[in-house]
Amino acid sequence: MEENIIHMMPAFCNHCKISVPWYLLYEPEEWISSEGIPLKYYSVTAVCDKCDNEVYVPQVNDWNVEHRERLYKKFGGHYGTS
């Protein structure tokens, strides 16, 4: 995914109440694996180009989920463990 590129496929902005172009914002995230390993990654957020509020884009959500799952598997993390 590319940062700071305006995507022309519109997404609905709940704040603007219209379909809008959007861009990606990369935000650092961190969590501790079940083995106690600190893992850092970047989550991606779709942002309205008009008001800078977050908009929901299914493909961006899917990318975040798949990215976290790959990291969990790579570092031996498991869902549902404490």
C-alpha cells in the first residue's frame, strides 16, 4: 500500500455524510506476543481527504488483519492465549 496517494475509489465519510476520496495514514503499533516478544508494525488507516477523519475501506481493514496474522504466525503468537 502506498502512503499519501489520494485514492479515487470513494469511501463514505460519516463526518462529511458523502462519498469522498481518501488517503492512507501509517501508524506505528506494538503488542506483546504470547512468548513475551514485543512486536512492532504499522497499521494502515484510510482517511477522508476532505475532513481528515477515518473512513472505512474494506480492503484496508483486510490488509491490517492479514498483516497482523502473518506477524503472529512468524513469531509464534497464537490468538486466544494469555
